[in-house]
Amino acid sequence: MQSHDTLLASPLACAAGRERLAARVEGMGREVPRPERVRILALLRDEERDLEAVRDAVSTRLMEVFKQTRGRGPFGLLYELNASHLLVQVTARLRRYTSSADPLDVLQEVFFNVHRYPHRFDSARDDAFRVWSAMIVRNTVLKHLRSQSRGGRQEVPFEDLSDQPSDSHPSPMQDAILAEDRERCAEVYVTYLSLYMTFYRMLGAREQRALHLVEVEGRSYREAAAELEIRLENLKMVIFRARRKIHRAMRRTFEGLPHDCRPAREPGSGTQARTSEPEQRS
């Protein structure tokens, strides 16, 4: 079960937030077929469901829409509704195995897999996306653990090994679907990296250098702080703010809004944001 703070941070947490989401769904036009649009709007305005149930049901419908249309709008909204609580899951699993992997990097790969394998999604239940995405989180974290181990010496508990049978002999149709998915994912990833570089170049020189040291060269926070000759706590805040600027600018772009790269705070993000992000790589 996700934390209370994560639920409160959701755009679904208040009536005004739900109405803003409803307006965005209505504005997606052909990306969301009318029957699904009506269904999602009804879910957003259902006062009988609690917050988590609404998010589960809306996310499942958005994933089904993305499965059918591959629309950027539904996928962007799916990310916005689920990134926070999936990051909590990723972080918890990495801590369990004392992994040094960056949770944000793993989260990015989680959504990459969501984007890559929509044909494997079954929307039969309202909570289908929550269950399916949790399995993707587990398998993605295990993949990172295996890639980081040397000679396979890192042990993974038996109960966490995937129980999904591997299809070692895919059919010609499956081969064609996977080839098309790989091509689409490559295009999306190039677009994502291009946007990231655009907003990265809008950062200050120190922010760019800090991100480069940590994300490109793989330095620890302590090493990066020594390189920049600043305190460790200051380095963590520089990294956090730089990532937030890029994230907010990219989100505005995906929403079709004018972007900027100014450090802007979201409601309730002040103290909590300063304390939750920077514990990694220290």
C-alpha cells in the first residue's frame, strides 16, 4: 500500500484537480475514442470511489487507450498519475537489496517497458494497471540487480524471481509486433533524449556539471561535491533542483503547454522534496 503523502501529492487528491484532468482528457480528441473518454470522465467524477480506486481505474483505462492508439497524450497522463507511487516501489526494492542504482533511472526504464509492451496488458479488472505495473517494477529492478552483479554473484531471493514463463519460440506475428514496438520505442527514446538535452542546456553551468558528474560519469554524490568544491548537502540540492527543472519543462511540453526552465515549486513539494530525493549515492 502506498504512503499517505504520495496519495496526497496526486492530481486526483482534490475536486479541482480531477476537473483539470477531466478537461485534459476531453481535450485529447482523437487520441481517446469517445466511449473511453466518457468512461474515464465518469470515473473521475465518481464520488463513491476513494482516491486510490479512482487512480487505479483511470490508469487502467488510459493504458487500454494507449494499447489501442499509442497516443502520446494518454501515455503522458498515465505517467503523471503513477510516477510518484511507482518511484516509491522502485526505491523500496532497491533499498531491500542495498543497490546503488538511481531509482529515477530505474523508473525511466519501468515506463520504457510500459511503453514497449502494451500488447501484453489485459484491462479486464479496474486495478489491472496497478498489478501489471508492479510486476514490471519487480522485473525491472531484478534486471538492474543482475546487470550490476559481477559474474552473477549477487543473489536474488527465490520468491522475487519472475514467475512469468519466457516465450523462447515467438510466432511470426509476435516477431512482427516486437519489431514494430522496438522501432516505436527507439523513436520515442530519441525524442525523449532530444528534449532532455534541450532543457539540460538551459540549466546553469554548475547544475549541468553536477548532473554530468552523477548521471554520465557515475560519480557518487560525495565525489561530485568534492569536484565542485561544495558541501554534500548543497550538491544534493543542486541535483534535485536541476532534475526538477528538466522534469517540469518536459512535462509541460508533453502537455502541449509553453515550457520554461525556472525552478518552480508545486504545492506541498517544499520540505518533503528537500528530504526525500537526495539520500542516494551518498
